[in-house]
Amino acid sequence: MPKASARHILVDNEKVCNELKLEIENGADFADVAAKHSQCPSGKQGGALGEFSPGQMVKEFDTVVFSDKVGVVHGPVKTQFGYHLIEITARD
């Protein structure tokens, strides 16, 4: 079964999500932005979610993590929790 690791930033609206993505694209550190803005407890670890397999995260999240490019910030990705920026850090 494939495994991946990723980090994310969770916010409650798309506008903020896009602003944070722009900050990161302009050189801000993903982990710093996660620590400051993410509403998920993982923000304290720079947004790191560790390693997981398909089916362990919500469908929209899984789809990105197991099909999109590694090492790129994806999003906004809308789930039942809010809007995510997702960076896939590894995938096998």
C-alpha cells in the first residue's frame, strides 16, 4: 500500500488560504506560516502530519496527496474542516 507524508495549513476561508499561499510562494517558510495561522493542532509542528496511507485522511485531502506533485504547495483544497494548503513531503 502506498504511503505519503505531508504538511498542511488549515484556515476557515479561501481568501486567507490564497494569501498564505502567496506568502509561501514569495519565500515565507511553510512551517512558520503553519505555526502562525493553521487552525489544526499540527500547526505547532509546522503543519506536519507524519506518514499515512490512502483512506486515513478525508477524500479531498487524499486525492491531492496521492496524485499531485511532491514538494509543491497545493490548494486551496476545501474539505469539511475548512481550506487547506497541502505540501506533499514524500510519497512512495
